[in-house]
Amino acid sequence: MRIAILGIRGVPAKYGGLETCAEEIGARLVARGHEVICYCRYTGTEDDRLPEFRGIKRIMLHNLRYTITDTYTHSFLACCHVLAVKPDVILAFNPAISSVCAIPRVFGYPVVLNPDGFDWRRAKWGPFAKRFIYVSAYMAAKVCNQLIIDAKSVSDYYAGEFDCAPVYIPNGANVDTESTRPEILAQYGIEKDNYFLFLSRHVPENSCRHIIKAFEALDTDKKLVMGGGQAEESSYAASLRETRDPRILFPGPIYDPDHVRELHLGCYALLHGNQPGGTSLGLLKALGHGCCVLTLNTVDNAYAVQDAAVTYKLSETDLHDKMRYVLDHPEAVAELRRKAVARCRDAYNWDVLAEQYEEILRRAARGEKSPTFDPAS
């Protein structure tokens, strides 16, 4: 099949979960003999000159670089350009672009779309954007041939609220537990097993303030590495750094994959606080690296980890108590690390997930509906 991917920033994945999913699935589809084309945005980096990445052909298109127009304008151009590419099927990401996905649908091209959880509930959007994304999600259920959703709660919501039959397939993660550059930790002023790790955007929906407050009350010599951040600084992110606790480190955004790996492999425990619905790729990555994970007890986080992590309530006191527990019980930490790897290997294998994507795309290309998968049950 000739498969066109659109609705993301492009490959290689250097931003978020949708890009990572597109890259991992796309590369495996190439390995299975398919031609995969991905529409990419200009980044001003050397990546712009890459004709392909991991076998995925890259087509560069412009966009209006504003928060509310970035994805939509690029996807509009992609949905027009794709008519000349003549794919067998289109794999789209992001519910907000459903209206422009109508362009290839009018010309008979099937579209399979993976929306990004409850995207309209995210704090970064204003009232108009939230309403637009919600209406677009409803349209996606009507315009697209098939929806693939990466979280059970979101899949159930779409099925009931939008009267459609989405297919549940989670994101995946690679099992990677071998340290190759342990000296990297010294660059951050930390040592193996002597720090808690947070590695995500510094936004309210990731529970950053709860994590900092819970740690500040913890009697320990270990440090807290608050990795991540945002390309554009916010008042919320700046306020987090007002803490006077010298144990809390703010290294900023970390994109180097070797650094990300070593920080995961070296931490005593990883703190995860994602509140929005959806299967967090960062959470799955932590499982794949064999981390002892403490994750916020949401429906999707709890479903993703099962018994392979500690869950906590959105409460500084409860998180503090769970952190104290793992500090006092190193044997439990070792067992959670073992379970994390097993959970990742059993439920979030990219090779297995790519086979399921392939089947759905084949069926869509033939005009058929897809069966329901539940690889994470």
C-alpha cells in the first residue's frame, strides 16, 4: 500500500506522542513492504533537508506558525497535496483537522484518524479552541472511515458520545534497560539511584506543583530532577522555579535521546502526573526503561500500568506518602522495576501494534470496517 501520514509535525519525532507513534508505526510499515509518506513542517534545523527518515519519505510544506493555526494550516495544505500523491489510504492524527480530512474523502481516499485523547479539555486552549476541537472530534467520527484511539476511556467516550465504533490500540514503547553512557548523569550533578525524575512539559495538567510540594516535605537526601519545560516560557513554569529547596533541579527541556535514556535508567523513581485522558507515551517509555513509576491515579494511567506501578491521588499528602513508601521499601522498588518491563513487553510492543495498524489500514483501503483489538488487557 501507499500510505500518507499527516496532521503531525513530522518525522523524526522530536515533540510528542503523536509524532512518536507515527514514526514507530510508519517505520515498521515500511519494513513490511509498504510505501509510507509523511507530511512534515519546516523546523529551521538540518532535519528539513532529509528526503526520508527510517524509510519514511518526507514532504515539506509550510504553515502559519501560531498556536491555533499551526496544525490546521499545514494539514489543509497536506490534504490538498495528497490528492496528487494518490495514496491507498491516509493515516491522520489530531481531531482538529477532521474538517480538512473531508477534502481527500470527497475524492474517494479513505482516512483513518488517531485523535489525541480529550484534546479539547487541555488547559492550553481557550474557550473557542476547546469548542472547535470538540466539534471537530464529532466530525471526525462522521467524516473518517475509521478512528484509532489510544486509551480505553477515550474510546468508550467516542463510541457513546459520537455514536461511532473506534478501534482501541494504545501507543507503544521499546524495552531498553541497558545503560550505555552512565557518565551523562554527572552533567546534571546527580548519581544513579539518588534522584526522583520528572520529565514532561511544565504545565498545570502535568501536576508539577503537586510534585514539587510533595517532594519539599520529604525528608531525604535524594534530589528531584524537574526535567522538561516549554519552548515558550509561561508564568506557571517560571513560578515552579521559585522553590528554595536546593535538592530540586531544573535542567530545562531535554531532547537528546541518550540523555533521556540515562536519566530514566538512573533514577530511583519516576514521577508522572498527567491528568488529561489518553495513554501517556512518557508513562509507557518509563515502563520500557524499567523505572519504578509513581503515576497519578487516573482511569487511563491506572489501566496502562495495571500492577506495574504505584498510583497516587491528586494530593500532595498522598504523593508524599507514596514517595516515602518507595524510599523505605527498596525491595518493592526492585519488584516494580521488573513488573514495568514485563508490562511494556506484553502490552506495548510496537511490532504487534504495527501489525494491527496495518490490518486497519488495509481494511480501510478496501472500504471495510475494522475489528476491535485490546492488546493491553
